[in-house]
Amino acid sequence: MSNFMKVEFAAKSENESFARTTVAAFIAQLDPTVEELTEIKTVVSEAVTNAIIHGYEENEEGTVLIECELKDQDISLTIRDFGNGIEDVDEAIQPMYTSKPELERSGMGFTIMENFMDHFEIESIPNHGTTVTLRKKFLNNQSAYN
């Protein structure tokens, strides 16, 4: 089984739930457990929120791009913004680090993504944007569409 989707949307905070729901609906064909579905929705929320708040500093003129590919029982997610980028990725991925403490952020977004997924990677170029790549294998499910 193989399938893919791509969606691009305005960098508005209200679109975070749209992104989460869209990816959840798409991966439903893998028949994920409730826990797997919750984890995927959480990492999408974290990545999209980071793009909106940090990548674009809530400038709603930016766009966020999500690409999702399913192959057998594997999901591959790419979440990309074309905003500010991250100056120091090693610093940014440290638990509790936040570049926006005035917004009362926990600084746990990247840590959550890393813990919920089998593969986690960040590529960022200052002033050009950030790409977060996430992969997960669903081990015990049998898709109804195989």
C-alpha cells in the first residue's frame, strides 16, 4: 500500500487544528491505534505551531506546507515553513529551550516530536525556513486497504 498527500495553508494559529485533523484523517487508512493517532496529531500540532509562532512570528502571510506519505505501515511527514529559520538547531532541540519565553511556551515541542516518532530531523536555514521530517512505523496494525 502506498499513498501520499500534500497540503499548504496560511500560517494562522486557527489552521493548526485543520493540519492536525487533515493528517489524522489521511493516516486513518493505516488503522492506527488511538495512541498512535494521538501521537501523530500531537507532533503535527507541535510542528505547525512552531512554524507559525517561531518561523513567521505569527505573520499570517506566511504558508506552512505538510507532505505525508504512507508506504506499507510506515508514515513519513514533512512540515515546512519558509520563515525565519533557526540559528542554532542544537540549542533549539534542547528540552525546555524556548526563544519566546514571553509567550509562556514550555520549550518541549521538539522533545515531544523526537519521543513520539521513530525518526526526527530538522533542517533549517536562517531567513529561509525550517523543515521538520518525522517518520513512524505502525507495527501491529493491518490496514483495511491492503
